[in-house]
Amino acid sequence: MSSTEWDVVVAGASIAGNSAARRLAEEGCRVVVIEDDLEVGTPEKCGGLVSLESLEQMGIPPSSRIISDNMLSAIFASHGGEVLELDARKVGVVALKRRELDKAVAKYAASEGARYELGSKVQAFEEKGDAVEVSASTGRYRAKYLIDARGVSIYNGLKPGGLLSAVQYECTLPDLKRGRVEVVLDKEVSEEYFAWVIPLDDSSARVGIAGRGPGLQTWLEGYIAGRGGQAIKRTFASIVVGGPLDRFVYGRRILAGDAAGQSKPTTGGGIFSGGVGGMMAGSAVAEAVRQGNQKPLQGYEREWRGQFQKDFDTQLAIRRLYEDLSNEELDSLFSILIREKAAEHLKDGSFDYHALDLAKMLGAKGLLDSLLVLGGSYRRIRSLVDLVR
């Protein structure tokens, strides 16, 4: 039976949960992390692309222990065969060993005094007076606050419809080009999303696709086989693309990471925005513990939205536009972007803030006027442009 008196219980050893626990422990709080898996970072559920700048902001030193490879370029292919290639050498994007990243942050938290209870599932929680009582399979925990970082299951209960199903295989690919991310857009396969290839070394990659259609796994297996590849690991998960929740704080329960919708609506990636969310939540809760009241908790939500909300609003607009486009319109869009050399404006772009990249592209001479010739897409593109101005 575990100790029942804590300052904070963190539910979920996600990147957000571990980041929150680390910050809380650094601030001197008594914190316990309850994780239902037997290993931190298991299962790996994302493509694992992140910028070096974001790792620095999260206080995670880049090393070969957590980085598989540096990304040098990215190609985007449309259904009709149009290909847009981006030079990513100055952007500073790397493919992570995601499990090792989560473990690294957990080790930082544990070294500062955070306690980890693995193989323990949160079953219920109840706010009672000035405390939260959490029931888990390893016992009952009483704390001043609960940081809930249990991911998509929590988000889906509060904002249904904001998830997509994802299938990702780690596989061998004999025709792989090291350091080149590949993105395949085909509305016949997925109206909502795209397929991706993220190299891990000379011959292996994470290959996946997401959407709401029934044939994602069949398509993925055919795609890998068509390139002469072979799967060595399969992962099935849900990704958050519906944007942040309207609120992150529910009394003494504070949401962070995927649970709060702090994942990019365009890609579902939440390592940076969710990890920073965990850090911000940890700082606010630590201050609430010190002050003995809940006033600092609202600062967490304001701080996160101040850094990410505008960019996420733009990403949601991009997602709505993308879902509305046909394959034919996508081919036309690709032709315009290629003709106007839009990719040149993204050589020193930002992997973490997509609105900045969009603004740079729309600043290319002639590009905006060219985009507006997309017939029925005029209204949608015009609205998107107004959003980033």
C-alpha cells in the first residue's frame, strides 16, 4: 500500500505528465505519478518528430540516447503525382526514440524526488474539501491537487469527435532515403489526414496513416509491401486534432497534454505543446500549493493560450480547409505552390508554430493571388489568410 498523503497526484506518465512531475518535484512538492503501463513511454504512439529548439525550451539535452536521426528534407506528394520538396536543414527537426524521451524526463522527475507507481490504473477520483482522493489499483492517494495527463480517453470524454484513428508500423524500407520525411495526401484513402514516412536510420522508418475511414490498415500494409518493406512493429492509437478544450482547470483537477487537447490540430503532434503544457501546469500547481489557494491555477491556462492558442486557431482553419478540398483541388494547390516556389520561404521556417510558416508562404510574391483562383476554395482560403494577418 502506497503513501496516501501527497501535494500532487499526476495521472499518466505521458510527456505532459512527466514534465509536470519534474517541475513539481523541482519546486519541492511531494508528487506521485500513477501510470497504468509497466514501462514509461510504452506504447509509443506518435511519429516522434520534434525540433531541437523545442527540446531546449523543455530543458531536455539532445543526445543520441533520445534522437534517432536528423531530418534534412521533406517531400509532400499529392494523389495526382505532384511533389513539393522542402529543405529542412535549417529548421532543426529530429526523429526521436520516443520511449527514451519519455524515460529521460521521468528520470529527471524521479531524481528530484517524484515517485512513480507503474502498473497502477486510476479507477476514480473525488474532490473532498481541500483535497482530491484518487483510487487506483495500487491503493488510495490523497493530495491537494490532481494533474490529469491520461491522454485521449480523457479528451474524448470532454470533446467527442476531436480524435482520429491512427495506424503506424515500424518497418524496413529498402528504398528509404535517410533524413527525408515523406507525406502522402490522398483523399480517397483519408479525407481528414495523410500518410507519413519518418526515417529512423538507413533502412527503417515509422510509416503510418490516420483518418476516420475503415481501410487505413489495409492501405498501409499495401503501401509498405509495394515498396518492398516489412513491418517489425505495429501500433494502433488515436490522435487529438480537435484543438484545445475550452478549459483546463476543473476545481482541483488540472488537465495537461492530450487530455487538454494540447496537440497540433494539423499533425496531432503534442511533444512540445503538451510537454510545455505539463511544465506550465506543474509550475501553477506548485504555486497553488505554496499559497494554499487555487488562484494561481488560472495563470496556467492563460500562459498556455498566450503561447499557443493563435497558432492552434490557424491550424484548425488549415484542417477545415484541407478536409474540404478534393484531390483535384489539392493537385491544383500543389501546382501553384510549386510554380510560385513557396517552399523557398520555408527553409528557415518553424516546425513548432505552423501559423508562422503559413504567413511566410503567403508573403511570397504572387502566391496569394494565385491561390485565390482555386474556384470554390476562394472563400475558404480568404478566411485562412485573414486569420494569419
